[in-house]
Amino acid sequence: MLLSTLIKEYLFRISDGGGAYKYLVSFNSRSIAFYLLQAVASELINHLNSHNQTLATVEAVEIACTKVLKSSSAYFSDMWRNGNSEVEQTLMRSLALGQVLELDVISQTAINQLIRKEIVIKIDQGYQLAIKLFARWIINNQC
């Protein structure tokens, strides 16, 4: 069964009161997050089952995320390359590194494209990548 909606209490219990979800992704992105949620949930459940546990710790989520970073490398690579200009990639790299963006006309157009693609979201302080796990992949592979 594939996950199609987020019901935190149904998936598994997380020992830190749910903060591990924020650690994984920002669920403002409607379409691209579900594949990764499914992948991390699968790895997490496999990890919990192999240790005969039902409570997911932040450490268990980290293990699952690390496995997904490796197993879904082609997915992240495609998200990075597919239809993204050099300007868009530069903006994604900057956001992954936590840099504040100073946008000119060209980069404002690029950031709007990334928002439309649901790769970036607007927040009070500016912009951020919609999926924090993607930010980790960028740091590991594109910086």
C-alpha cells in the first residue's frame, strides 16, 4: 500500500512528539514528498521490525533517512537536473546551505519556477527547500 495522505499517529509513534517529521520534510509540498515519505517509512518500519521495536526514535529516523539518501540517489539526481536551469540549481544549492537569497530579476524568475515545481516554498524569512532530505542530498552531492 502506498501512502497518499499523512496521518502521523497511524504510521508509527515517534519518541520526540513528532519533531522527527519536521526533520525529514516540510509537508507543504503536495506531490514530491509522498515518494520520499513512503521510502523513509518503509526503511523505518524495516529498521523497527529488525529490532523488534514499535517506537521510532530520532536515531531510527536518521538511519532510515541515510538509507533513503543512498537508495533514492537517482530520484534526487533527477529532481536536481530535470528541467532546472543553472540559476535554479545555484539557488537550490544556496538554500540547502542555509544562505539568505538576494534576488535579482533573473533569480526571482528562477525561484518562482522552483516554487511552481514544489521544490521550494516561501516562508516568513524568505525561502527554503520543500524537502529537507533533498537539502541533505544537495549538500552531500552538489556542494
